[in-house]
Amino acid sequence: MDFSADIEVEGEKIGTIIGGQVLPEEPELDKFREIAEEIGVNPDRYIEAVKKVPIKTERSVRASADLMKEMMNMLINTEYVHKKEKKKIDVIDTEIDTTVQNVEQIENMVQDLTKVSKKQNILALNASIEAARAGEAGRGFNIVAGEMGKLSSMATEKYSAIIAKAGEIDESLKKINEAFN
């Protein structure tokens, strides 16, 4: 008796398992002896081989085949989903790493801009001192220097806020990465 079970992934048939070597009842040895002679095989050895074939009812064979089909499909589908999800996780990991690198680059650029802003602030202070030394002639320059100092201070505050936000993003990404690994 032969049997088969379809292998399916996400409802699509991708193959078939075929089985056999089961007899549904006691074999008629004379019939098998004739078959052996017909195909040119030693009848005694053929009968010995036939006697080793298990005898099961058709219902039992069908139940075993159905169970095998269910188990095989569960195993294959589990592995398929695992591989599919692993690919997604790999993409997430790669993108998290890229984003972390980008955040680090932003932090470095902002630190550089903060240094520039501090230098601007010092230059504005020096310009104010020189404008004060110039007296009435440096009065307009003193106002410009003061405004440059204010802008420099505002830029420094914004740079600090950007670094803080980048740090928050970095921490969030680390938590996401830990959750997936």
C-alpha cells in the first residue's frame, strides 16, 4: 500500500512525501512467489523480504500518513517563518547600526560647531572690548559685537539641545537592539 502527503508552505504546495512498504493484510505468499519468478528474482529471498513488510490496516496507515503530514508541515513552516523573520531582524540590526553611526557623527559635528560657537563668543567679547576702547567711534561696532555674542550663545544652547536629543535617539536604538538580540 502506498501513501502520500503534500508539503505546503503558507498554503502553497511545494512538494510531496511518498511512502509505501506497508501491507494492508496478510500477504498471499503464492501470489508473491509468482511475481518473484516473473521478474526474475529468487522467490525464497523475495518471500523473506515480503514477510518483513509491516501489516497495518488502511485506516492505521492513513492516520499515520496524516500525522506525518501535519508534523512535517509544522516543522517546515516553522523553519520557513524563522528564516523569514531572521532576514527582517538582520535588516533591523543593520539599520540600527547605521543609525547609531549617524547619531555619533551628528554628535561629533555638533561638538565641533560648539567649539566654533565658543570661539565666536570670545571674538565677540574681544570686539566689544576693542569697541569700548575706541570710544564714540566704536559704539556701532560694540552693538554688532554684542549681537554676535548673543547669537553665539543661542547657537551653543541649540547645539547642546541637539546633542541631548541625539543621546536620547542613541539610547532608544540601543534598547531596540537589545530587544532583538
